[in-house]
Amino acid sequence: MKQKFTSVFTLAFIVLSSFFTVIKPQDKTIESKIDSLLSIMTLDEKIGQLTQLSANSWEFPGKSVISDEQKEAVKKGGVGSFLNLFGAEATRQVQKIAIEQSRLKIPIIFGYDVIHGYKTTFPVPLAEAASWDPEAVEKSSRIQAIEASAAGINWTFAPMVDIARDARWGRIVEGSGEDPYLGSVMAKARVKGFQGNNLADNTSLLACVKHFAGYGAAEGGRDYNTVDISERTLRDIYLRPFKAALDAGAGSFMCSFNEISGVPSSANKHLLTDIFRKEWKADGFILSDWNSIGELVVHGIAANTKEAAKLAITAGVDMDMESGCYKNDLKDLAVGKKISEDVINESARRILRAKYKLGLFDNPYKNCNPELEKTKILTKENIAAALDVAKKSIVLLKNDKNTLPLIKDIKTIAVIGPLAASKADPLGSWEQQGDSNNTVTVLEGVKSKLGSGSKVIYSKGCEIDETGKGGFADAINAAKEADKIILVIGEGGHMSGEAGSRSSLELPGVQEELAKALYETGKPVIAVLMNGRPLAIPWLSQNVPAIVEGWFLGHQAGAAIADVLFGDYNPSGKLPVTFPIATGQVPAYYNHKSTGRPGNDTVVFSSRYKDITPNPLYPFGFGLSYTKFDYSNLTLSANKIKIGEDIKVAVDVKNSGNYDGEEVVQLYVQDIAGSVTRPVKELKRFKKVFLKKGETKKMEFTLTDNDLAFYNIDMKFTVEPGMFKVFAGTNSEELISADFEVTE
Ligand code: GLC
């Protein structure tokens, strides 16, 4: 019977498959499978692979749908990918059309902005970078991938690795701050977390490293604005996290909206082909940003969409997000011999390669199962992981007279401010399917720490960004009745993120005036900040006794902040960005050049403003603890090495305070003189270490020539002989140092 069944089945299969050309991959390499597929694809079907359309995920909250026209396009093999289509049911339905109704049954790849969570919302990326804990960040990304893949998503438009030195730029919140090394470590952690060990695994998401490149250098911190930087700055600073992400195995990149010194990224052959493909030998594919190909016309580098399509495809953009330029114009360009069909073939190949690596040909639905989806999202483990990384992301900026931690039998505490009871703002931007009803507010977190003997008084005080002071009186009364005040202020969750640039870094609205009014009551004010960028808060810094940087920590924001405020977690976060003392100070970053007249508080003729100090409010890498760490015995394995040799660095770190705690030991290097000017220091290593009170540990690091190399006067990435300084310490300013020489 079995034999008879098999032959009948085979016969039926052959007959049926004659109507559809069924590609059932044999045991051949992926490339030969792609060769076979490309050989039978029509030009329309190849261009279809290069086309990404957006589902409608804004009209019906929590749902996403595609139009009938889009369904028809799928049937014709005219869509390679959808973005913004999520949910096991919704993605399965669309995949079913591709697999059962299109001629070649090429699976769709579903992309979504899983930036800091799908359903469980984790801290915004800038906050996670403040943890300086790549293991925790990798775990966060892994959980995000497990949730999103259970909802039918195969591809996330993350990690965003743009270096940001101007805090007015709203998208600073989506990255890892101002430093290329910290940014590289975080990029690697996120790629590994999203992609897992094998892209074909059911819980893997293809990473999409963005925005390639230089987006964070937008003039004036104005989103989408012109970027005009040297090739050396591009390579030494902005490209480093991208290369780290690629080296970690990232399977796709997304190019940026901005131009780089006259050439928009979407048409930038030097970036997308010379560097990405030829120099870096990347075999992944490049996605445009939303309509960034169409915007080449607006940039003024393409006369029309057909020219835009030609520029983009020949520069190296493989897939067109939502501009329609590829769908509408590529065929004419190819038929009219304006571009070679080989260029289209190569882009289609890269996209098909990713789909094979994801296992979508063998298993197009992967773990796309509505029942499974319910078991994978918002689990206890996911929420616990979100709380853990949130606590690690909190930065203690000030704690005079040990105002913190608070005691749990405090008699009366006032929790005041427009963000104290907010459920939506702590999720930040790109919260996607995060449900604010699940957010633990600061007010709830504080209440959960106190017993029945304590009284908690809440007052909003004012709105985040309005001028009304009608709520001040109630807030002042609450303060007068309390022993201590927790004041939760900052920005709205969507005052940063895309199109979220602000002209001022000061606290919005009348929040600072509220702080002053509460300060006048004479009760200790503990300020908790919620923000997506550095804020210029000199008055708070000079006057209130304690300040906690709480960022946008996601669902568990209030629980994490309460753990820190009441000493259940000793804060260990460090700033991934410089906090300027005034908006006028930006761009502000620690790894700046010396100039011939370094800014100095006492030297008039130095690089500074007359009306403010040249020093930041809080430097890169800054963060206090409830304990104290002392550094000593910085030793080097040699005081002279040859080019190419490693040098070992050791430093003793002692917990000299009264609490066990974690310290981020930071190692910086300065190349004293080079064939081009060099930064005054650059972060090259860090380690987060737990020390019991009274405990000392010897921290050891190895620096290689790659850590000392830079793009020299001839644009050669190399180490130059000369004197170097190594610094070790608790932030980018409080350091001990030692010198060594590199010889030919
Ligand atoms: C946006 C963003 C990009 C995002 C994409 C899809 O415009 O620039 O970061 O991934 O569109 O939502």
C-alpha cells in the first residue's frame, strides 16, 4: 500500500506542479538554489523581490492589514517584503497567498521596527547603553526576537547604531550614544540577540543595521538635515559600529535619509558599494529607508523617480521601502538598457539569500502560530528581564549627604510631577505593540515599597510641556505635608525619536519652575528624570540633593526606579552621552580634539563661550553608586612596544564604601601626536565588575594595535609610532594615567 500510495502521490505531484513551477530546494548550496530560481524568474518577479510595501497598522490599533491591491501584487510575485504587518494570523494569511497562489511561491519576509521590544517594552536603546552591560542587552534583544518571531516577524529594523554628538537630534534615543567603542559593543550584542545562533531558527530575526550612514551628524541636530563630514570622521567615528555589527553577522543594512557631503546615502556608491561590498565584503542586502529613494528627487540629485531608481540600484540599494520607484521604473530602465538586468539579478540574489538563510523556503510560516504567540509574549521571564536591564540602565547623577537610598518606613512621601503617574511616556518612542496599561509607573513603584505605616501623596504639579501653573498649589501642599519629595520630570515619550529634534535641551514647559517651588518648601527634593536625550539641568544639578537619570525604561520603569530609590538595587549605570550645561554647548562629546587652545575655565583666549564654562554638566561615562570605588596601581606590561605588539594594562579597583555594588571600569587611550590630530582620549575597553564592600579586584585589559590604529594623513588605517597615554577610571574625566611608547 505504501509503495502504491507513494507512486500515486508522486504522479499527482508531477501533474499538479506542471501548473505551478514548484521550487523544492534540493541539497544544493544556497547560491545554486538561487541560480535555479533566478533562471526561471521573470523581470517583474525579480523586481517584485526588490519591492517592500507597508501594511496599514495605524488605522486599527493592535491590528495590521494589507489592501486588496497589495494582495493582488503578492499573487503576481510583485512583493518581496512587507513592513508593519504583525501578528501570527495576519502574517500567516499573507504568506499563504504567496506560497499557494503565486507562480514561484517565493516567501515574503516580514519586517518591523522591533527597536526595544515587540510586546514587552524594554528600556529605550540609549538607556540600555547606559547599562554598559552587553550581556544584559543581548538578552533583551533575544527576548524581543522571541516575542516578535512568534508574531510572524522575521526581520527587525534594528539595531540603530548611529553615533550622536548633538543631543538636539531626536533619534539619539534610538542609538547607543556618542562613542564608537561603546556603540560597537552594543551593536554586536543586539545583532547577536536578534539573530541568535542560526538565522533558520524559529526565534531568529534578521537584523537590519541602520541608518547607514552618518545620520547622527545632521547639522544642528535637525532630523534629516545635511551631513557634511570628512571621510576620516566618517570612518573613524560613524562607520565603526556598522562594521562591528557586520562582523557580528548582521544580514542586512538600511541606508539613511541624509546626504553625506553632497551625496544622499540612497545614491551613495562610495558608501554602499565601495565600502560596504568591496572593502567590507558584505554579502547581506541593503534596504532603503521609507521613500528615501523617492526623496533623491527632493534632494535634487535625481530629476525624476526613474533617475532616482537608477541611481539607487546602481549605488547598491537592493530593496525599495515604499517609494514605488523600483516597482514603477526599474523594468523600463532594464528594458531600455539604461541599467543592466544583472544589477537587478544581483539585488534579487542578495534578498533571496537572506530568505534562504532564514529558512523561509523550507518553512515559510516558521513558528507563525496564533496559539504559540500567546505563550511567548509578556511572559514572567520577559518582564523580569525587562526589569533587570532597566535597573542596570539607571544612572545616579547626584546624591549629596546620602539622601538616597530612602528608608522604607518613611512616614510621608510626596510623589510629584507630570511623569510620576504616566503610563505611556515611560515606553518612549517606537514602543510598537507595547501596551501602556502594563506599565509600572513611578508612583506605583514607590507605593509598592512602602508599608501601611507610610503615606504617599501624589500631585501632578503641571503638564510636561505647557505653561499652566494651576497645579503648583496642590503640589506645594503635598510637599509641605511630606518628609521627602520625589519629583518625576523630563520629556514626553515622543519628544525624542524620529522627527523628534528639539531646539532646547532645557526641561520643557514649567517643570523647572515647579522644581524651584518645591525646593522653596525646604523639603529634600529627589529628582527623577525621564528623557530620551541629555538635558541641560544646571539649576537642578546645583540645588536639589539627589538626581536619578531614569530615561524611558519601558514597562518596568517604576519598579526599577523604586528599586534604586529604596536601595534594593545599587545603581551602576554610566552615561553613554555627555550632558551639556546648556543647549549652546552642543555638539558636546568627550572624545573631541584638543585644538590649539583647549577650552579652559581660566583662560580667556581658549576654545570656550564667554558666558558658560567649557566643561559639561556631566561627562561621558559618569554615574555614581551608593558606594565608592577607588582606583590605584595602574600598571602596564611595558613602557615601550613595537608596532603590532599588544600591551597589557592592570588597575586595582577597591569598593571603599558601605554597599556592595557594580562598577564600570573604563579604559581610555590618547595618541599624543599623530600625522593628523587625534582625540584627547578614546574609550577602548570597559568591564562591569561586582565588588563587595571593602573588596579590591585587579582589573586586566589587553590593548592591541587595532585599538591604537586610526586613519592617518594618507587615509591608511594604521598605528603610528610615538607616545601614548592610557587612562583608567570611573568616568571619562576622573582617571589615573600611565604612558607608553610605540616604536617602529
Ligand atoms: C522610518 C525610520 C526607520 C524605520 C523605517 C520603517 O522612517 O527612519 O528607522 O525603520 O521608517 O518604519
